[in-house]
Amino acid sequence: MPYLHVRQKTGNYDAWKQVFDKSGDARIDAGSKGGEVFQSATNPNEVVVLLEWDEVDLAQTFAQSKEFQQMLQGGGGKGQPDVLVLNETDDPVT
């Protein structure tokens, strides 16, 4: 299962999250199956987003899209996000 992992610093988490939440339809239309948003335990304005996808190509295409950039920067994202497309391994961890 492919995942899109994004680490982003924000100027204001609440403002960033509002823009992120409003972009849900664009993520679904691009093929995202949903995901989770995490905040750093030491800096609430640093977030990690983990989105699940059916296909690696769809995740990569979305990561390069204008909608993706607007989602991250529109609510006050700071700097360049750290973006990785990941494949889940077959071996579960405990």
C-alpha cells in the first residue's frame, strides 16, 4: 500500500488545518483513500501528514500538483515541505 508522507512547518496550525480540511475533495478526486495529520509533541506548528493511496503513480502525481502545493502553503505553510512517497512492506511490526 503506497503512502504520501509530508512533514511541514506552519505559521499557525489552526489556519493551516482549515485549508487542509477544505482540500479533502481534491485529495479524494486525486485518489487518496484518506489519512491522518499529526502534530509534533514539541512544536504544535510542525505537522506530519500521512495519506494512503491505491497506486504509487497517483500519490506521485498528486505530490507534484498545484492542488497539493496550495494545500500545504495556503494556510501558512512555511518553507519547503519534506515529501516522501512510501511503499508499505509486507512484514508487520510490533
